[in-house]
Amino acid sequence: MIAKLIDTSLPRGVADYLPGRAACLSELEQQVLRVATAWGFQQVLPPALEFEDVLAIGMGEGLRARTFRFDDWQTGRLLAIPPDSTPQIARIVATRLKDKPLPHRISYAGRVLRHAELQSGRSREIMQAGVELIGLDSPEADAEMVAMAVEVMNAAKLRDFKVDLGQVAFCQGVFEASGLVGAPLQLIRQAVALKDSSTVEMLLGQYPVSEASRRELLALPRLFGGCEVLEEAGQIVQNQRSRLALENIKEVVAILGLHGVSNCLTIDLGETRGLDYHTGLTFEGFVPGIGDALFSGGRYDDLIGRYGFDAPATGFTCNLFSLMQALELQGELQHEQRDLLVFNGADDRREALGLSRELRQRGYAVARDIIKRDLEASLTYAAQSGIRAVLVIADSVDEQNKYRLIQVSDRVEQTISREQLLAQFSPRS
């Protein structure tokens, strides 16, 4: 009989996460939520499906084009798998929480799906965890988001990360003051996004603007670096909108100094990401060796109003996959280990079961080696399964309840009484 070959491949852009990495992702998610709870945020759980037309209200064209859609045979309407959690939070606030007092401090975690170019190598599945602060329009609220994101990175023990601060109103003010519209403006924006000063200069030769606007546009691609960039920008920009935006980001930076967050900050006033979505401060977190942002956020005061409830808002989301990759790159990824494997050499299982239960109640991860095999095979299994130690219960436990405790990594062994064992494995908080 010829065995039938089964195709068990996965769609491109998704993956299985096995023990170790799955535990890391779960722990990173909980770290974000723990930080959020410590700052007074409460978690919500948005649904995994929404009506496409409702979800589309809160999405720009870019996200709409990357949304997975399918027909709902129950209603005849089009359903969508959310490509981002923020529009869902906006809908919840505008409908379910509209009668509750502001501000809302909301946290969330979950997976979203997005179409990706086949050749891009990017994942279509994104695991997010983040927060939204709704109802406050102030530099202090913006600074709070950045400080929380930094706290998450520190909790994850990530090193050498940088937080790039931008201000979309600064860019918008420069573009508006130029008077350029349509294709010329789009070309200028693209060149600024690429930090391509020579192309900006070439385009300004084709599309003349005032001398003041010319100076502002030529400066945009090079207005990035340390906080000294803010002073340089103040000497160049003259339009009122950009100057107000500059004062805003300066105030945010000053408040971040009070939070103890300064050394990791960089400034990019030519950042054009989110010009059609964000309305003020933006920020992203990066670490050397990882191209994608570990977290991103900013102010989006116009989004919730699309659902009929005007409220200023800011927030950030962590890309947990990227954060895990960064920790792997830095050698800081801590794979989950179980504490004990209980090897029962006795026919009576009451001692093994009772002791295992007591150790679990004390907060330890304890597995029973139910399979009948010799001790060497069990030690090999423990080593391959990430178990720290094997506790051997002998065929006849003497009056002092003596066991053998073997460390899996180096096979160091000790004979230990029940009293000594419970003293060594004291209750965890």
C-alpha cells in the first residue's frame, strides 16, 4: 500500500511558532499589557471580523488595499479581517464608550492580517499589542505614549534602540506654504521621504516657489539627527503651521526629559509617514539590524470623528514579531523552561502525584514523566524539552522521604529529603 502524500505547507507570509518562540511572543504581549496596566490603561478585546464598510471608515486607502475580504453568507455583506487594531478602537470608543467620561485609556493585543507583495518577504500576519489614549490633546499626552513605549523596550531588556520623533504638521506646513499641488507636490513629498536633497532641488528648478518656501523644502531632507535639529529648524521655517508644530515637539521633548527619556531620542522633521493619517507628533522605535519598526505611534485627532464622535487621540502599537527578532539578534531571547520532570520509579504513583501537585501550587512548572522508560532516556528527554531538573522518586521512599534531584544541564545530582526539597522550592510570588 502506497502512503498518500499530504501537502501540509502554509500560505506564504504566515508561520507556526513552536514552544520557545511562542512563549516569547506571549511574554512580550504580556509585558506591553503590564506596562499599560501600570499606567492606568484597561484592556479591550475587539472582534476578529468586522463588516468591511464599517472598518473601512477608519482606514486609509493603503490599508484598505491590503485588507482580506470575503462574503458573509448570513447577511450578504462583505466581511473583513482587520489589518490594524486602531480603527476598531475608534469604533468602540465612538459607539460603545461614547457616554463614558474622557479620557479613555485603552490597551489591546491580538493578531491582524494584511496582504503583502509576494516578493517582499514580509509577513502577512502581524501580532500587535498597544495602547490608545483618547480625549486628551496635549504635549503631555504625546510624551506619555513615547515614555510608555520606552518602558516596554526596557522591560523586554532590549539594548541600543532609538526612538525617532517626527511632527507631520511641520511637514504639512512646509508643503502648504509652497503652494504646490497635484503631481509636483507628490514628487516633492516622495523625494523628501527618501531624503533625496538633489531631487528636491531639481524639482524646484521645474516648479518654482518663493525663496522662503525653497529654503524650507530644501531643508526638509536634512532635518534629522539629535535634538539640535529643532534649533536649526527654528532658524529656517517661517510659515506659522510649521512653527507651531516645532513648538509642540520641543515641549514633548522637554516633558520626556522629566520622564527620564532623552538619550534614546532622535528627531526627523522630514518624516512623511502618516501625513494622511496622523495630525501631530509621530514616533517609531528601531534597533540596528532590524529594518522594520519595533513600535510606532502618534497623534490622530481626526480618526474617531469619522465614526461620529469627535475626540483627540494618540497611541502606539508594538510589532511583537519584530521585537522578538531584535531580542534574538541581541542574544536576549529567553526561551521558556519548565522547572521539573518527576520520574517515578515506584509502582505506587501517590507520592509522585501529591508532590507534583504541591510544587505546582507553589508556582513551579512540573511535568510528570508518565512514559515507562529508563532514567537516562528521561534525562535526554528533559534536555531536549527545556526542563531544568529531574526529580527521581525511588522504588522505596525511606522514612526520611529522600529523593534524587538531577540538574539536566550538567547532571549534577543531590540526594534530598522532602523537607529540603520544599525549602529549596519555596513558594513563588
